[in-house]
Amino acid sequence: MGEYELLSKIKSPHDVKKLNGEQLENLCTEIREKLVETVSVNGGHLSPNLGVVELTVALERSFNFPKDSIVWDVGHQAYTHKLLTGRYEQFDTIRKKGGISGFPKRAESKYDDFNTGHSSTSISAAYGIARAKHLMGDQSYTVAVIGDGSFTGGLAFEGMNNSGRFNKNFIVVLNDNKMSISPNVGALSRYLTTVRIQPWYMRVKKITEKILSHIPLIGKPLKRFLQGGKSKLKNLVYKNTLFDCFGFTYLGPIDGHNIDELENAFECAKKVNSPVLVHVVTKKGKGYQPAEDNPGGFHGIGQFDIDSGEPLSSHRGFSAEFGKTMCELAEDDKKICAITAAMSGGTGLTEFSKLYKERFFDVGIAEEHAVTFGCGLAAKGMRPVFAVYSTFLQRAYDQLLHDAALGKLHLVIGVDRSGIVGDDGETHQGVFDVSILNTIPNTTIFSPAYFDGMRKSLSTAIYICDSLAVVRYPRGGELYKPDDFGEENLSYDVYGNPNCNNLLITYGRLFSYACKAKETLAKQGVEICILKLCRIKPIDENAVDFAAAFENVWFFEEGIKNGGIARNFSDLLCCTSFCGDYHIKAINDKFVKQMSVSEALHELKLDDDGMVNTITKNLKEKN
């Protein structure tokens, strides 16, 4: 690896068009080597990208980007697109601070038509782009590339339903690799495994239409009759697909690793005077055996050894501890159900899915459905727990508000990856869930710092709370814990001298940084006490009364300031006898760019250095 004779010379899609068949095969090999080499060091989404190498090459050759437009659903499979559109020299910086993104970014390249990061958006976005171009007299093509996993999301069907009325130059490429992150589930997955269009159909259709056009009197009427989408005669010859019902002409399935077949399909799609869906079958992880054997494990992965495929670091994280606790609770309680949105492995529920199959529900990439489905379970006395990444929970706000909280249904949400998650960048940071959930009545939110607090909070959420209950926890494992701290309480904890003048308030993993800051400040002669909240909604009145006795209070929050807990705490303090100084350090109305978790917390002044510097600066200014 490391020598990329062809790939290093590709500066734009125009260069890809110049290559012959043998060169294209070699180029695909080089691309896969570059993907494995880079992701092994930077981490990232490997198996989805390995699966779309030939598909991407064929797209770059068949269309005229950036005059034509392309929208990659989710966008985590666009690495090859980046390599072929002038970003080879920057590719080693992917997902790093100041480097190129692991997702399409309009600000990064003229070849990226739409920012993506969450699933099922491509068809709607591409349809909007196509309509805008049509209004401006632009007849270029617009392509949406969407996976079969993303197609399970409701927004994809909304996009299909509306774009099916558009007459031409709109192409949807369905990348069918039989997986999202977890193996695909549901009726659509079963449908895609059985739908087949005979290769001879398009040829026979064209010949028949040509013959009919030359038959006097009855030829043209008969042709129109045969073209009728719901014609009984047509259905005898050609069974309609789901996509035809949406108004799309279906082409496929096409071998997604055969560039010639792909290019022929795209050329055919260009000639159809209606929206077209090209069904492409690919193998997730293709070309790297460990990823082929374990495509889910290599969907998103950290650093790994190329030869063995083994991760270079491994430790027990909150996700695994959550899954373990769920299994323990479910063993004695047959009402406990687990729900995931195509993330059983990522959320720690793999073992649960094996032990309690009848009570495990993978709903596909459908977070809105997951919440309302869980509410239905709760309405009939079950104890549903929906495990979901913070960034994806955002998609279900209305369901949380309208179906769960308003009906006061007892649904438990395990919010994984809360707070900064790092290299995936703005679209994946889990910094909005608190501000979102904080607006919803009948909601209890726990945000523990350690495993014992998470286990205790989860049990309480399941058995004590009677409405929407949330337990949020960060990516990774436990951080620093002082030897003299003990176990977490459910409501709040006090650590340090309660009779000093300075109080630091925080919750979640920032408590670990606060403890380190406390030790550093003590060496400088500054004594602080720490108030660690575990239940952040509703805030315990006793915690507020405790804070009111201090002269200086700092609240450090790993989330958005607007609507956050620090602002709530400030409002409550105003109703007490508090007359000291209150300072908030949180994320102030912005998106957090891609960088490591430690880099982000340092830049935001939310790590121990930032806490020490903020506190000493404020005290100096006061004195």
C-alpha cells in the first residue's frame, strides 16, 4: 500500500472518463487500498465505502459533475467520490481537525451539492435541486444515491411520492447491499430480495413500441393502452414494482461491481422521459476480507490493524454496560422490551436480541416510528426502552412531544453518544438532546457520569418514572473518578468542602474534568466544591438551595446553552436568596466542527484546563 499510480493523477471526474477497462479495474483496486490505509489510521466508515467503489466510478464517468448534481444519502459512503473529485491530496486529513469531512460538504467542494449526515434525505433534497434547475431552464441531470437501509426511513417514501410526478432528468440510485448498520429488517428488505426485472424486458418493450407505432389506425392507441401503468395486459407481461407505483421507471437489479453494466444502466436511465430508479446490488465491505466478514463491525470503526482487522484499542463503554444492564433487568421482567433503529450493535443490544428475541424490535432506520411504536407498547402495559444515538433522536421530536409526553406514556429512551462525539463532525455531535428534551413536559432526564449511575438511572427510569424518561450517556467509557467519591446518587452529589465560597456545577462526564480542575485549583490555593447533577430534569430544589449559599458559581455544560440546564438552574437560583456571581460555560449557539473529543472539549473550554482558566480568570476580575 502507499503507491497509487492512477489514483494520484485523478484531479477531477474528467480524468476518470479517459481510462480504459484495465485501468479502471486497477483504479478500483487502488481506491480500496487507499480507503483501508486511511481509515485504519483515522477511523471512519469503511465497509459502506468499499461497497460503492465501482458504483462511484461509473457515476463519475456517466454524468457530467458538477453540472449534473449528485446527493449522497447519509454521505458516509462518499469517500471514493471525494478521491475522484480533486481531494486525493487532502484525503489523509479526513475526519481530522481542519481536514476534509467524512461527509459531503458544500463548502468543501463544488462537487458536493448538498450537506448530508442523517439518512433518508437524499431523494427529497435531490428533487428540490432538480425542480430548481428546471425552473431556471437547466436540463442537466440530478442523481440521488440512497441505500436500502436508508430507504426504510419514512422521508424516503415522502420524497418518492412527490418526485414521481417530475417528468425527466431525475434518477434515484438504490444501493442495495442488504444492510444498513445492522442487517436490514422489514417488508422493504424482503421485497428487495425478491424483486427482479428480466433483462429482456426493456429490449422487448422498445421493439414492441416501435412496431406498434407503424401499425395504421390501431397502432398508436394500442401503444398508449400498453403503456398504462395499471393496465391488466401490461401486468400479464410485466409485473409492476413498488417503484412503478410511485411513478418511477425501474431498471435493475444491476451488478454494482460491474462498471460496464452500471454505465449501460445509467445511459438507459438518461433516455427515459420520467423519473428512474436504478436498483444496484453491491457487497458491503468488498475487497477487504475482514470488512466482508463483518460489514457491521466495519461500518464505522476506529483505528485498526490492517493485516488482522483487529481494533487497536478496546475498552468497555457505556453502550456495552447499557446492554448488559438491559439483559439483567429483562431476565426477571418479561414486560421489558428493547427497540433499536438499525443500531443493535452500536447501542449494545446485540446480546439482548439473542436472549429475548420476542421482546427485541429492530424497526430499521425509522426513529419516528420507533418512538410511537414504543408508545403503543407502553399503552398496553409493556416497558419499552428505545436505545438511540443522540443525533438521531433529533428526528423524532414531534413523536416524543405528541405521542409520548402528551399522552403521559411510559417510554424510556437510552440516549447513547450524548455530548461531543468527535470526528464525524457537526451532523453527529450529541449536543442538542438536552435542549430539545428540556422543552417537553412530563419528561425526566438522567445524565450520570459513571456506570453505576447509569445502571441506577436506567432501573429508576423503568420502574419509578411514569411518563417519558431519558437516560443519557456519552460515547466511550468511564473517565477519571476520585478514590473518595463513592457511588452516584439519583438526584445530585456534592463533592468537596460545602463551606467554601466557590461552587462548580456540572453533569455527565464533565464531572471527571471538574474533579481534575478541583485538584489543580487546590494547588493554586483556590478551593472549590462540586455539585454534580445526575437528574437534570426536573432539577432537585434542594440542589438549588445548596448552590444559593455560595458567593461564586460556575456551571459547565456539554451542550447548547440556549434551552440548556445551566439556564434553567439560573432561573431557579433567582427565586432564592442567592446574591453571588453566576457564570455559564456551554456551547453558545453554534455547531461543533469535526475533531477529536478531547480537542473539542479543550477548544470549548469544557475540559479541566478550560475550567481552571475560566475560574481563575473570573476570580481575578472580581478581585
